[in-house]
Amino acid sequence: MAQAQDVGPNGNLPAYRFGPAVSDDGTQFRLWAPGLPSLDLLIEDRSPLPMEKDGDGFWTVTVAGAGPGTRYRLGAGDLSFP
């Protein structure tokens, strides 16, 4: 269920549901993958960052210092994408 802060300007569509979103605290990375047992954010020259899953199947992690242009991949087991 959408939270109040997730509601877009038209009142019924989410403003932000997945992908990176830059804020003053860093960049939040988000992906909907309810069937995965674990998911990591992979940023070059950094250790894999475990993402946390919420009750709706969205995985998130916020990374300080990862602004626009940061190249990243997502890792699930032996797979990484995109």
C-alpha cells in the first residue's frame, strides 16, 4: 500500500517506486523483487551493500556519496544486472 509520501502529484500514482533517488542524505536505490531471498547493491571500488526487503517486496539501501552518475549493478546470488 502506498504511503502518503509515495503519492504523486495526481494523488493516485506513486511518485517514486524503484530505481535511484537522490536526496540530501545520499542516494536511495530501490528495486521490486519479492521472490529474491537477498539482494546486494554493487558499486565499483566498494564492498557489496546488502539491501533490505520491506513487506511489499521492495529492496532498498541508501548510500551516502553516491550521487548522479554513480554506476551501479544489483547482485542476486551469482547473477548481477543490468
